[in-house]
Amino acid sequence: MEVSIGYWIGFFVFVMVMLALDLGVFHKSDEEPSVKSSLLWSAFWIGLAFVFAGGVWYFGGKAPAVDFITAYLLEKSLSIDNLFIFILVFSYFKIAPKYQHRILFWGVFGALVMRVIFIFGGAALLHRFEWLMYIFGAFLVYTGVKMFFEKEGEQDLNDSGMIKLFRKFLPIKEDVTVPHFLVKENGKVYATQFLLALLFIEASDLLFAVDSIPAVLAVTQDTFIVVTSNIFAIMGLRSLYFALASILPMFRYIKYALAGILAFIGVKMIVNEVSKMMGSSFQISNILSLAVIVGSLAIAIVASIIVSRREEKQA
């Protein structure tokens, strides 16, 4: 989809305005968002993404609109892993719920910047070195298989290399009760638990992006579609966290759905590239990809709910 620089500028201005309104108006005071307001905000962001998809269809046609929706839902589903990290990090650093939104705001802002850089870099590499599609595809298949067979277990952030690295290079004061990232005491500047939580969230998102960006680039290499779908998916992540935090552990089979989605996207990258190299017109379409993503998530969620309810009845 060919777009002028004006569309890019307009989109990023819109994003900055929404971020400014979010922190400066709608969530100006430090208070825990209610589940109801979080659900409404989640619905708002999802609805906005589909309105944008309608605009893409109107100006660019059906194909880029399907690409956008597929990329958006793929990124949205893969970002579920981020929500589990949020729960783990806030619990470990004992961040009060009323301060979590502020940390997530800056976490999401940093994630947006990193992902835009990743997307432009990845698209440029694929444009210049098409054989990287095979490597990206194989990596996604490997990641999916590894995720599927990975054993569940309690994670202890005390053993995290990132936490050890932060503690080694940053003077830390972890008993700060006000939501400041840095504090000054006796002439010395200390990092607080709020900054550590933010850094861990940013570092974790960087690792997740290594999986998700190649997956989205398998859907389309149109940078406008990839960037906008990624940003819409990430922008609604905070509201989704506050809406689902209490029930996320119930969705026990989500991991297997995500593993299957990653493996499928990896196979799609390889098959489509081999088909193109051999001069065949066969391609795994994005409509099929969209069906696989939606179907996998639906099956995982329904199965999780059925099993959880069955266990509750037996208890």
C-alpha cells in the first residue's frame, strides 16, 4: 500500500496526541483503573483498530485491509505473553496497583519506539536479502515447538540475569513509596523499584519483539501496515492488562495456541518463499492465516474455561 509522508506524519501525530491525553487527562491521578473502565478502554482501542482497517480498505483496497487485521490480531495474540510478565514484575517489585498504569505508560512508549526501529530494520533486511525469510521462518517454527513443549513452572526473578545486571550497575533504593524512577539522598542518586520494573518490562518486550516482528513481517512487508498494526496492538495493551490481570492464569491453554500460531507462521514463510522460488503461484493466504489465528485462540480460551469450570465443580 503506497502512502505519502503525510499519512505517516498524521498517524504519528495521532499516536502522540492519544498518549498525551492518556497520561495527562484520562489517567492524570494515580489510582487503580477499574475493571469496567479497563474493559471500555480495551473495547475503544480494538474498535479504533477496526475503524482504521476500514480506512485502509477504503483508500487501499481489500488486500491491505486483510493484511492489517491479520497483522493486528497476530501481534495482539502474541502480546498476551507481555501481560504475564507485567503480573510477575509488579508482584516481584511490590508495585501498588495505583502506580502500575504510570509504569506501563512509559513501558509502552519505549516499546513503540523500539518496535518501529525493529520493523524498518527487518523490512529493509528482507527487501535486500530475501533468503532471510527462510531463517526467520525456521526460527519461528523452532520457537513455536520450544514453547509448546516448555514445562510450566514458577518463575523467580531473583534468578533473572536482567535483574542481576541492573543491581550490579545501578545504585538501588527499593523502599521508595512515591512513584519516582530516581531519588536523591545524601547527594547520591538512586534508582528505585519503579525504574527497575520499567527496565525489566522494556527488556522483556525487546525479547518478545524478536519473535513477533518476524511473524508480522511474514504477513506483509508493507511497513505502513506493519507499523500501524503493531502500534494499535501495543497501545491497547495496558487496558487489556487491567481488564484481564485477575483471570489471566485461568487461560492455561493460551500458550499452546501461541506456539501453534508461531509455528504456522514460520511454515507459511518457508512454503511461500519456496513456492515463489520454484515459479509456482501457490501461496498460503493471509485469509487462511487470519482463520488460524482466530481459531487457535478461540479453541484455547474455550478449552481453558471448560477445564477450569470442571475443576471448580470437582473441588
